Amino acid sequence: MNNKPLCGIDEAGRGPLAGSLVIAGVVLKNPIDGLMDSKKLTEKRREALYPIVIENSEYHIVTFSAKEVDKMGISKCLQTGLQSIQRHLTEAEYLFDGNSSFGIENISTMVKADTKVAEVSAASILAKVTHDREMIEMAKKYPQYGFEKHKGYGTKAHIEALLKYDRCEMHRKTFRVKGLDEPTLF
């Protein structure tokens, strides 16, 4: 029987038009009440759980800027992030939320692991809070985009701001935006 601890891994920021891709790995040292998929928690609850996860785990957070995502691509960023977590959190069994290990060995995957496995839920919280804090901070520098509201995702308000102001340094240039990157008839 294997006695290695479980390292849960999740990411935040795969789909937004702006901001970093954040990947977190967590090995819990103590059980934590109230862990679940970060998307199912309120922002206030995620912020409250964040320091509790930090205090009760070994963790590693890897961040790729919008420029790095543009240069490397999402898959290569995820591969690199998973390898970094394996190098920093050694002697563990690795479980990544989703259905692909992106070609990295010794990583198991599980769809919706962030709703089923405490370590992955904890990683989900660290990744989401890290991503969202960056977007809230960037909203101060670029208030015209409303990053504090949509966190870089392609909401109607965000796309309208892009059409009006074009992209800033926080935007991923390789992520196409209808009306900005493609000709329209109107």
C-alpha cells in the first residue's frame, strides 16, 4: 500500500481574455472544514479559507502572465506548471482537476475533482484567489475595463470595453475577440 500524501492540483484563469493563468498544488497537513470547488464559494468565503489553506498545507503556486500564455500557449503553461508543482511538492500522489495530464507522467486526473477531493478543492481556492486578487489590483491601474467585476472573463461589459479601448498589457493577444479581431459587416 502506498503511504504518499495526496497533492491536489487545480488552475484558475484558463479561459479569461486577460490576466494570469494560476496553477496551485496543495498537500493538506490538517483537515479543513468548508472546502469545496472555489466557483461554488462566495468571494468572501474563498478569501476567508485562503489563509486557512496556507496555514494547514504544503503548497506551491505557479503563475503565467498573459504575455507568457501568449508566447507558450495554455497547454505548455499547464505542462510547465504541473512539472513545477511536482518539483516543489515531492513524494506525493498527484491529482489534477480535469481530464488531461498534458502529457506529464505520474499525474492522475479526475473530472470535477475540485468538488470531490479536499486537496483539489484547496488548490482550487488558492488558484482562484491568487488570480482574482491580481485582477482586482489591475483594476486600479486599468479602471476602464472593470476587471474587479469580471476578473478578465469575456463578459458583455468586458468585450464592450475592449471594443472601446482595445487591449492593455493584461490582455492575452492570442485570445480572439469577436468584433475586435474579426471583421464585421456592421
